Amino acid sequence: MAEIKRVFDLLKNYEKHFSKEVMVAGKFDGKWKIYSTEDFIHLVNDLSRALAFKGIAKNDKVALMSANRPEWNFCDFGVMQLGAAVVPLYPTLAEQDLQHILKDAEVKMIFVSNAELYAKLRVALDAASSDIPVYSFDRIEGVTCWLDLLEEGKSKGIDLNEYRDAVSEDDLLTLIYTSGTTGKPKGVCLSHLNLMSNVMACQSLFPAEYKVAVSFLPLSHVFERMVVYIYFSLGISVYYAESMDTIIKDINDVKPNGFTTVPRVLEKVYEAIVAKGKALTGIKKGIFFWALDLGLKYKEPLNNSAFYNLQLKIARKLVFVKWQEALGGNVVALISGGAALQERLARVFWAADIPVLEGYGLTETSPVIAVNGTRDDEIRFGTVGKVLSNLEVKIAEDGEVLCKGPSVFKNYYKNEQATADVLDKDGFMHTGDIGELSKDGFLKITDRKKEMFKTSGGKFIAPQALENKFMESVLIAQVMVIGEGRRFPSALIVPAFDQLKSWCKVKGIEWTNKEEIIKLPTVIDKYQREIDRLNTDFGHWEQIKKFILLPKEWTIEASELTPKLSLKRKVILSNNAQDIEALYAEGDSN
């Protein structure tokens, strides 16, 4: 595959080596619509010709606002073949961010999926008095449908080879705006080389049995987009889930060999499985929790004893086979990214013969820096895996992870100062993460450099380590550690309300509503005991002394989470400022 230097070269490679009936598929109104390799390539080429006729040229920016669906891919490849760049717009972007991105990127054209997103986009365009042409995937009154644009493309005798030949691997492929946790979004410039070097370095993660994938993480984020490029490079068919609400049904329709996910999805799957186990009775319940306890003790494959493996074989036949069946029955590997994966979840899913490969990276690194693999010597729990072979990673004196290599971005768009802040003179990207690197290349991330804080007593607190530990509780859905400049650290906690409701039922506590339940002394006492249990792994100065239970989950829509589900700490602090002040005004804590 040495001839693949630009991302669109993947299409010719796919046609040559993997041509098949289902290259991609999307689900609409409960029915799958499939596209063969031939369909895919024809649609992409027709769109490229139509865009060229409309004046889209090399280095132009074309925005794309849509949930995952095959049209996302068609537009992506149709634009890149002309040497233009796609600017993904998260469907959840706030109006002011939309306006900023459209203006900053100098967008020439926009594709939008449906009426709901078009209405949101229209508000931003009108507010900015912008006349950028918009094309829709669905039929929307007053908007030109992309299918009509395609018809124009079919009739134009435009030689696309002239456009493709003018594109080099160093040319801009995409401009991705990272929302970050503070400030205006910054445009990350990623080239064909950036993405293809990451694709090639990650290909070996996928076992030969991996033939079919389901996709539901947003293609607007570089993680899912790069993985889909890997799927195309290996001839893996991609089925796009209809929505986040239909994921489990869609997975059971497709019976995939795997998918990418974020830890929160795995947490919910685990919680649902445990809830079913608790509903069992007698010997079945005993066997379930024996298997679960065994799974939580799972070590790296080479470190489990013969006796443990014998027990595990029995547990897999009696219990864990049902976990596999719940995910379609054919999973060979899942890939987790976007946030830290709880170690206990990784262990128990591996024990269930559902390997979860935790990785780590940034938009600026296209994105993967390190990732665990499926082979026995490629996995180490508690780490984000081995550093990719084509990257150089080192740990700075202050513990920050630095990365250099072909997948590291060149610059932020029109922002020299921001670029200089993260790229040093030796070409190393300063990730902003604190980590440790073992002699054999496994990377462990311990915290975000900017999120570490100091108490009024001068003690440093690493909130992510505490948060990851507290997320082990099935009663905690979200948690944020606070305490900068305060006497001691505390926590804002969003309960896992389904689990809390089950606990209340067992205890005979009448369920009223979330706001009232979290005020009950018995509930507060239960969470205090959870915190006391989870605090034991930490030094006295960093243990959580007080906490606040919150009735509403943090969301992207409320601007409390980034699109990759990272906490927007300043927003959450601001939204809860009054309660936080009251908490610390209550007096000191031992």
C-alpha cells in the first residue's frame, strides 16, 4: 500500500483489493441503505465534478454539519479530491462558535444533513449576514439538495485527474476546530500526510477477522474519522448507526466485529449488565457474580495463572458468552478513546473475551499517539498502550508528554501565537498532559497539566486521577474534583440515577424526583460511604473531604462538556458557584 500518500488514494486501493457490495451503509427510518464500492466511487466523483463546476478550488474550505451517515464520506472525499479542505461542524456547536468558525475558516460552501441542523445553521448565517451557499442531504424546502448538485456533476466533462495530480501529501486535508475547555475554537490544520501516517501506523491493531464495523462516534471528531479511513484501507464495511438511541439495536442488526467507543458508553453497558445480574435469583445470581468478580481480577493475558484461566474458561461459557451476544456475538475488538477508561472496565471486558483497546491522542496528532493492541505483549492495563512506532515521545522535566512525528500537525489556522505555544523549536508537540513512559514503550497519562491545582496549603492535586477512581462507583455518573486555592479538595457529583433508584427501591426509600432524592440524609450518607471507600488509595491531603450531589447530568448542549465529552471546568464551576461557596463556608474539614 506504499502508493497511498493522499487520503483519496484509499478509493483506488479499495476498488483494486476489496471491491464489495457493502462499502458503507446508513440506517434511515429503520431500514439500511447500502452503497457498494462502485456506488461510493461514482457518487464521490460526481460530487467532485459538481463542486469544481461551482468554483470550489484547491485550498478552499467546505463546511460539513451532519451526524454520521454515508453522505458524510461522500462529501469528505468529493472535497478532498479537488485539493479543498473539509471543515467539520459539530452538530452541537453554539451559535457564536458557528459564526466564528465560518468566518475564521473563510468557508465557501456548506453541507448540512437535515432540517433541524439547517435551522440552527440559518440562525448563525443570518446573524453574520452571510450568503454562503448551503446544500442539504435531506430534502428541505428552500434549500438545494445535494442530489440535485450531483446531477449537475454528472453532466460535466471535468477531468478529475488534473485536480488529483495537483494534490500532494503535504497539502491541507481538513481544518478541525477544537473547542477546548476555554476560549474560542482554534483551527487545527491537518494534511493528508498527517492522517495517512496515523492510519498506516494503526492498521496492525485490527485482526484479520475484523471485516464489519458499526460507527456511531461523531465523524466530526478526528478519532472516528481516522478510524473510518483505517476501515477503508483494510476493506472493512462500515455501518452507520441511525442514532445514539438505536446503537444496541443497530449493533445486533449488523453483528459487527467491533466499533470505536468512549468510556461512558462502556460504563453504561457494564451498569446495565450488572443490573440484570442483580435481578437474578438463587444459583444463577451466585454464578453471575462469581464470574464478574473473576473478570475484575483479570490480568494481562501472559500474567494469568493456569488455574485462573481454567476458571475463566468456565465463566466465559456460563456468563460472559451472553455479554458477547448482547453486542452481536462477533466482536473481536473495541477501541476506546476520548477520555480515560477505568482500569476495572478494561479488565472485565477482556475477561469476557471482548478486548477493549484503550488509546490516547489529540486532534493535533491526527489523533493517535499510543494505543493498546490485541496481541498478548501489546496490552498493559492502566496505560494507554505503546507509543506508535513512527512517533517519538518523551517526558519533559515537569512531567508533560511531548510528541514528534509525521502525524503531528503543522499549525493552527491563522494563529501563530497559539502554534508557538504548543510546538517547540525541535518540532515536539506539547500535549498539555502529564504522563509516564515505561522502558518498553507503554505510556501512562496521569493528569492534564492545566487542570492540576494547588490547595491553599500548597499541596498539588491531580483531579483526573481522583475522578477516574471515583468513576469506578456504579452510583456515580459524572464527577469533577474542585478546590483550587481552597483548604481541601471537594467534588461535584452527578449520581447514576438509574442505579440510585434501584438502591432506593431495595432500601424501601420512596422515589420522588432527582432534586428531592439527593437531599435525603440516607442518600447523602450512602455517597459519603462510597467516597470514604474510594478515598483510601490517596494521600490524606488529596482525599475528597466534602461533596455536592447535583440533579442534572452535564451535557454538550449546556456547554458543560466539549464534543469529546471533556469537562468544561470553568463553566461547571461558574454554574455551581453559589453551592460551592456555601460548601466551603461551612467550615474546615479534617
